[in-house]
Amino acid sequence: MERIYMDHAATTAISEAALTAMVSCYRERDGNPSAIYPLGQDSQGALEKARIAMAKGLHALSTEIFFTSGGTEGNNWVLSGVARAKGRGHIVTTAIEHNSVLKTAARLEEGGFEVTYLQPDRFGFIAPEQLEAALRPDTILVSVMLANNVVGTIQDTPALVKVAHARWIPFHTDAVQAVGHIPINVRRLGADFLTLSAHKFHGPKGVGALFCRLSNYVPPLILGGGQERGGRSGTENVPGAVGMAAAFEECLAGLDEDTAYLTKLRRRLTEGMTAIPGVRLTGDPERRLPGLASFIVDGIPHSAHIVYALGGREICVSSGSACSVGSQEASHVLKAMGFNMRAAMGALRFSLDVSNTEEEVDRVLAVIPGVIEEVRAKKGSLWG
């Protein structure tokens, strides 16, 4: 039986375009881009070409793009850097952010900063009025993710940015789940800082980027040789950046068609899942990532039991964020959205890709009702 992979929000397979670009780079441009001799400058040229491609896809300037190791580093860099630049103050974020934001905010609180965590509504939205009410004269940063990694809800980021900018407060958005999946124009979005990670859109793992608007400055998180125009030290991952740019260009070229296909596929999956007794959709029904569908399965001790059972049938899905793998705790996102502990423990996430088919969706829908009933039937021993 062929494996069915529906956990693309956790990671995606590297595309042939990205892999080809990286192999070529490893073979032909393996010099240190900081070196001034031709081999090094060839690598520097490849790096800058990748930077220009990423900037073009985001409607940014190439001088606003800094390469990182991924979304976690980028999020740490923005929050810690702004805090260090200001010395003290107040930060506003949300209770549904990725842990790379939440744990950085918690560490800043330990250092004397004050942090407000906005609570979403039952669909995962943050209202502009909420943000307005939370801002203070000493607020130094607002950080709200663009699309949620657990339920897929897409925030009205331009409206939130408008509230922050009315007080001259910089705005950061974690766009790791959104880049490559929905159109992003940083000029229209308005955010001052945006973080992304290549492996979420068929690029290589271990590389990402930070968009930093020219009018803003964030001190470096990593010190050393002063690479990335002094922003991020360390010998640059040229093949990684080249592969990321190739994957991004490929995603953008087919974005409209892919969005239509994935939306249709997601709706097919959602209709089938919600027809199962005790299964309900989480997040906004429409304003969500095109390929992400998340559900709560009632009457089970933890959705991990369903994930394990499906895995034995060569079907890969998630019980929530992949960054929480192995954890038996309830999703902090769902709890913040108002679901009780037992309901939140039943979270099940499907994240689709254009490589998935209607036949695969139908195969999953044929199997999963029986799996759910098996888990429910054993719940006494599983809870005990």
C-alpha cells in the first residue's frame, strides 16, 4: 500500500527544482561568499541572486531580506533584538503563536519586560479592537502570526498593522505557514518584520529568511564575522538559500491553480470528516490556508492514538503542531480558542499538498471512521 502523506504543514518534500539548484550550487559555487577571489565571488553572486528572487516574490527590496536558519531563529531574532534595542517596555502578542514566539516572550518577561497575550475568538481571530485596547505608551512591538499552524486561520493582518502603526509601534508577523501558500505582498501587508522557513514550501530544511523593512533596525542575534550586512554572522548557507529561492519561485508560478485545487480537496475532506459523528471543524471555515483542515474528535483520550493507528495503515497526519511531537498536552491554540482540555486533546490536523489526490482523500475517509471507533472503544484502558 502506498503511503499517504497529509502532514505538509509539518514539512514538505524538497522539490526537484530546489534540489537541482542546490546540487549545481554545491558543485560549481562551493567557495566562501566572503572571499574576494573569483570562486568566493561566484558564491556571493549566487547568494545575492537568491536574495533578489525572495525579495521579488514578497514584493520587498533585496536589502530588506536576511537569510536565517528558519522561522524559529527569525522569530527569536525579532523579539529579542527589538527588546535589546529598546532596553525595556511592553510587548503585545497572542496566546496562539508558535512556541518560538511564546517561549521568547516568556524569557523576556523573566528579564523584566511586560507581555500581553491576546486571546482569540472561537475561530482563532484577533480583532483590531482587542489590539487597540492592549496597546500602551511603552509598547515596543506587536507580534501576531499571519496564519495559524494548528487551525489554519488567516488573520486580517493589514487591519492589525494599521492599529499598531497609528501609535508608531513596529509589527512582526510569523508567516512560516503562509509563505508559498497564499499571496504575500509585504507592502500591502504592512508588517515591519516577517519571518519564513523554506521547508514549508518544498525548499530545504535549515534555511529561512527575515524581512526587515528598511525603516526599522533589529540588532543581530548571532555575532561573529558580520555576514548578512552585519545582521546575521556565520558563513552563509549558499546552497540552502539558492534552493529556497528556486522552491519559492516554483510555488508562486502555480499559486492560483494550486489554491483552487487545494481548496476543493480540503472541502472534500472536511465534508467527509464532519459527517462522522462527534467530529467538528476548528478554525474559520473559509478564511484559512487552502490545504489545512483541523478537527476535534470527541470521545477519545488523545488524538495521538488516531495518528498512531493511521500511521500503521501508511497514512500520515498530525495531532497538532509537529513541534509538539511526543507531548501529551492539549494544544495551547485550541485552549486559547475556548475549547476545554478534553476537547483540545482530540485535535487532528490534515495539511494537504498538490501532490495529494481525491483518491487519497477518499481512501482516508474510508478508513478513519473505523479507526475513530476503535480508539473510542478502547478509551477506558487508554485513559486508565
